[in-house]
Amino acid sequence: LELKRMSVSKDYRGRGISKALCGEVLHFAQARGYGAVVLSTSMVQVAAQRLYEGQGFRKVSAFSPSLLGSLLCFQIFHYRCNLPGRT
């Protein structure tokens, strides 16, 4: 299952909403037999990286999305969270 474009309004950040949403995605995926949840985020989304890593996601790869991205050393990170009992 791929988690795409999760966002919480700036007015509501810091209240645990992102953590709860991420947890719901993981529960949803596991209940439906998915083996893992994957997602991508950019290197500048440090708070998102901390959130995902705290929820059990591990960085599995990184790449520059374009030649300009490469020149600017900008990367997109791919994350994966294996779900219990699955691979």
C-alpha cells in the first residue's frame, strides 16, 4: 500500500494528528493483508521523516528527481514499513 500526500494544516500541527493518521493507515493496511506500506518524502521534510521513522518506517533508497535536483543535491527518500506477520 502506498501512502501519498499526507498533510495536516499548519494550524493543527503538533497535536498528534499526523501520528494518528499514519497509525490508521498502518492498521488499515495490516487489516487488509498488505505486507508493507511505502511512501516518498523529500529531504527537506525533516519533521515528516521523524514522524515516519517513529512509526516504524525505514529509509530504503534515495534519488534525485531531475538533473537540476542532482546539481542542487536535492533528494527524494523512499520509506517502507513492513507489517507484522508479512514481508
